[in-house]
Amino acid sequence: MPLLARIAPTRARVALAAIGIWLVATAGLAVASVRVYPPLPAERDNTERPVQDLRQGYVSSITCRGCHPQQYATWHASYHRTMTQVATPETVAGDFDDVDLTFHGLRYHLEKRGDELWVGMDDPAWSGPPELVPWIERKVVLSTGSHHDQDYWYATPGPGRELRLLPLNFRVQEKKWVPFSAAFLLPPHAEFDYSPSKWTQTCIKCHSTYGEQIVDELSEQVDARVAEFGIACEACHGPAGEHVAANRDPRHRYPLHLGDGDDATITNPAKLEAARASEVCGQCHGQWSEREAGTDLVDSPERYRPGDVLEKQRIYQQFAAADPSRAQLDPQKHELMQYLLENEQDYLLRSFWSDGQVRISGREYTGMIESPCYRGGEFTCLSCHSLHPAENDPRPLKEWANDQLAPRMDGNQACVQCHESFAGAAALTAHTHHAPDSPGSSCYNCHMPWTVYGIMKAHRSHQIDSPTVAATVATGRPNACNTCHLDKTLAWTADHLASDFGVARPELGADESDVAASVLWTLRGDAGQRILAAAYMGWEPAIAASRSDWMIPYLSQLLSDPYDAVRFVAGRSLRLHPGYRDVAYDYVGDDAQIEAAQADVARRWTAAERRPHGAAVLQRADGGLDAERYSHLLSQRDQRRVQLDE
Amino acid sequence: MDTNAAAVIRRHVRFGWIALLVFLSLGVFLEAMHGFKVGWYLNAGEETRRLLLTLAHAHGVLLALVNLAFAATLAIAPELDARAVRIASPCLAASGILLPAGFFLGGLVTYGGDPGLGVFLIPPAALLLFAGVAAVAFAALRARRG
């Protein structure tokens, strides 16, 4: 008799066998569960658009979620996540419920077909006679953005995964479709680049995680794949495959939990040295050129990954690098900047003011590295920003997501964490010459003024510096004082900066001496200055400091500005003024609609009681507008074509 | 029924009902945290804590019922092998404490997606539970055959 039969009767053997099977099955499932990555949606078979493909050690945010739920939840609430999304009825902000639109003579029909989104339109790529433009129908497959506005990409017929940009933009807050060109600061009738390779060459770099462009040399067919759409965990932490593998073992995890938590298998920007930490943000929030063309989109060991030295692969454009004294520091960068400054001024002015300060949004790193704070060696993006707010952060995630600031970093605490001597009210007032709790005592307002433009609004400069009128005269960039004191002249500002801070007073012309700076920017300025002036006229502290009723004629004048974006910002600012909130105005409306809105504004302004403001804002003694000088300044308007490449 | 068996039954009846009271109370406490939207328990990043405390509640209640079932089994089937009962009784009682305690302590302090160190009580507790249940199961089989 076999041993088992001798020591265990039949029923017991059955029970033992059942238990054995249960144990083996449980152990097998346990092993299987730790060896399989959660699959991404079936992507490889998708031929309409770039696909998500986990390669090169990338594992996707879904894998991170299991062990880092708090970090996942905060990232999930961010606009980084939704920067690129597969277009579905759930992800698109725009209205696709059988909407018919006509812009610039082209017709569009937007509709849902089941879970798919489709556009029928007069072919925007048609270059033949307008009366013969064909009607095409295309599936909308990807979206870009979700915070302020959203753009859409449609699939192109034929092989490859090339996308074309839908020439429409959906304004999220206004819930309004506008022509794509009306969402950017572009000259009227500017030719925008709708070429099919826009996404796979440009957008893929920063609106997705580890994008790769693959060009078939024989067919020249372009393919593209990403680790993940949107800016996901591994965009900042690097590929996490090794980290996931190492941390399957609790013997690796628990010592980290109980120790300092430093895990060499993953990059944690918060634990990198200052420069490396900021470079993680700078990989996208900067203005750069590749050291070797094409390296941004090709998988290679040289390609930047979080924690690497960013400028090994790229050159960040800094005007100062053209200086001969910098030639030895980085000869390639020196040569590039010399070339650009000598030959590509138009290109540079699409991103920079003429002295090299950044003037478009999304390039904060380039501004920051020119700041004295950064050169101190400890200052990083994370000094003020937090990508994962703590559990006990009282702010709703939606509020944090607007600018991803760390707690209390929306005020002077951001600066006094280092500049402690200005923490007290007395010291602050002595420095600012403003009341301690006033906007004039805000470090941000003076040292990070609103001189950057993007996504239809003004942004704070991330090049921390101090205001000078000389820079305004030389570059046209508004100085911090006159972004708030809109009714004051540059001469007034120069006098105060000289007396209060010892800043040298530059030579000023007659207009700069007796006409308010904002009036000059509005009437005489180029489109870049006009749009910032329009934004300031809707900024609460500026309205309070400058009193507002005199601004109305200037905002009204900008309602018919030739630049779409200027009209949009002027209309938004106008509606922030009491008595003008309900003005019917559509910035992409036809001329008759815009003239009617201006006439309405003029009626309201004429009927309203007006306070005296003086000649600096071209006000006559009787309260009316000095029409002659107004027209004279308007006739001097800088008409150069301004295009900002945000 | 001999005196020893009666003592074991009384012990498991006491243990089972007290444990049931404790872990049902924990359930009420967890429901209250839902009701008052306590961030410590409900925030998106607290999935692990939520899971562990829920498991503590569920296992506590279940093992309380198992201990009561064990007491009832002894009362219904006094012929169960005394040696098996001597093994099962402490195993079921200990697992009735250690298993929910492991989940509870593991949920009090968490490390992101990882439970706190209390979770290391769970494997020995599970083995004790397994041993206790197996002892009763085999004793029941033998008793029936006998």
C-alpha cells in the first residue's frame, strides 16, 4: 500500500489534493500578477494616429498608480495629463453635436458618430480655385490642451500616422469655437503652418511622454509613437521599468520606507541638485536648439532623460552666450547665438524681447536661468512650484492645477524664504515705498511683471529682475511700474526709480514725458505691446491704482484691432469694467458687429460720469478726449508684423 | 460534554461575540468617516488605507463568526478529536486577533501604495487560521467516519 494511502484515508487524500491545487493556483496567480504590466489599450493596430507603445523601460502612469496613489491623483488633476488626449466624447471640450461653422469662407460641420468625432469641411489644404474646394470628411483623433483652449488633430488618409491640425480652436472658458489663427498673436491673414508633420515633428516633443518619430527612408513615410500621451509621470521621473522591477520585492521597498527613501532606480526631481532639478522642467519650458539635429525624437543614449545634464544634448538660447567672453564656455552655443543674432532676428523676436528676455509663455526655464536667484545655485522651479501638493494642502486640486504653486507661494513668501530681510512690514515698505499689503509691495509685481504673452493672456516673466525705464525705451517691454500705474508716464516712473532706488534716468522724448505709458503702448505700440496694454487694463490692481474710466476709449479702440488676439484680450478687459460687463461683442464677428459694439461702448462712456485724470491720458479739461493728439499718436502706430511663437 | 470542552466552547463564544462587537463597531467607524468625508480616509491618495481598514473590518467580523461557528461545532459534535480541538482553539483565536490587527495596523500608517509594518502580522495569522480550520476539518472527517 502506498505511503499516502496508509497514513491518510481516501477523503483526506481528496481534501489534501484540493488544498494542494488551491495553494499551487494561488502561488501561480501571485507570480503571474507581478510579472505582467497592465496593458495599455490596444494601440498597435491603430493606423490613424500616433500610438502609445511601452518601450525603452517605460511602463506608463497606470503602473505608477498602484504604489503612488497620491502622486497619481495630483498628476491626474493636472493639465499636464490632458495636454494630449485621444479624442473621444469624454475628452473633448468642444461641441461636436452637429455644429455648423463658417470662418474665413471655409465651412465646417462637427458631429459625433457613435464614440467617434468627425469633421466635414471645405478642404483647408486646398490650393486650387476657391470655388472648386472639395468637401472632405475626417475623423478627429487627438486633442491638445484642456485648460484655456483645445486644439484638434484629424487623421489623414493613406499609409502612415500623419495628422493634420483642424483649423479651429475651442475656447474652454468662453465655450466658443474660433478659427485656429484667432487663438494666437498672428498678423492678419498670416499663413499658418497646417502641414501634416506638425504634430509628429514638433508637438510630440513636449505634449507627450518620450515621443519618437520614425521615418521610413525608402517610402519617406512618417510614423510616430509615444510612451504615453500627455505629460505623464515618466516625463519628469524618467523610464520606471527598473524601478518597478526592483520594487516588486518588499525587501527593497520597506527599507526605503523606513530610511531616507532615496531610490537609485528612479529620478526624483525634488532630490536632484538644483540645476538638474530645474532642467527637468526646462526640457519643455524652454527655448532651445538641438546640438545635433533630430536627437530630440530619436531613441539614443544621448537623448535627454530626467536627471541628465540638459545642455549635453541641447543648446538653450541665451543672448548673453553670444558675448565673446562666453566663447570658451560653450563654443557651439556661442556660435549659434552669434549666428541667430546676426541672421535670424525675425525668428528670435518671435520668442524674445530685443534684449533677450523671454516674451512668450511656456519658456519659463529660459527666463529663470538668466535670473540672479538661479545663479545663486540653490534656486529651482520647485522653490515655488509643487507638482504634487501634499495631502494636507487645503487648496482644491482644481485651484492648485492653475499654476501648480506650492502652498503660500502665491505671495511674498516665495521670495522671503530666501530674502528674509524683507519679511517684516516695515522693511518691506522701506524697500517698496508702497503700503505693505498693497500690490505695490508684492515681490512678484515688481520683479516678475506681466511681460510675457501666451494663450490669450499676459503671464509673469520668469526672469527675475528689477524695473528700469531704460529697458522699456530700448526694447518696448513694459516696465513693472507702468503695468500697474497705467495713467503715469515713463518720465514719472523714471523719476521715482531714480529717487527711490537710484536707477539712472534715461533720456526721454516728449511723448514719453507727458503721455501715459499705457496710452503710448495702446495707440503707438506694436501688436505685442498693444495686447499687453489691453491685458493690464483688465488687471484688478492696475484698475484700482489707475482708476478705470479713462481706459474705456482705449479698450474700445482695440476692439477693432487688426490682430484677432488683441481684440479678444481687449474685449475681455472691457467687460471687467463696471458698466461694460454686458457689452455684446464677438472678437471674430464681422466688421458691422464690431462697429456696433464700439458704438455701444461710446454711448455708455459718453453718458457715464467721468472723473478728471489729466492730460497724461489725453483728457481735456472738460473730461473729453483730446482727439487731435489721440489721432496723432494713432497715426504713429508701429505696424510691423508681430508673430509670437508661443 | 466534558468540562474542558465546555470551557473551550465558553471561551470561543465570549471571544466571538466580543470580536463581533469590536469589528462591527469598526465598520460603523469606517461608515462615519465616509459620512463626514474624512480626508485621512477618503482622499484619492489614501486608497491603501481605505483598503486595509476595510479588510480589517471584514476579516474581524468574519473571524468572529468563525470562532462562534467553532464553538457551535464543538457543541453539536462533541466527538471531535480532542487533540485537533487543542490545536484549533488557540489557532482560531489568535488568527481572529492577528489577522484583523495586521490589516488595521497596516492601514494606520501607510507608505503610498504600501501598507505599514503591521501588515507583516498577516502571513503568520493566515497560517494559524489555515491550521485551525484544517484541524477542525480533518477532525470532522474522522469523526464522521468513526
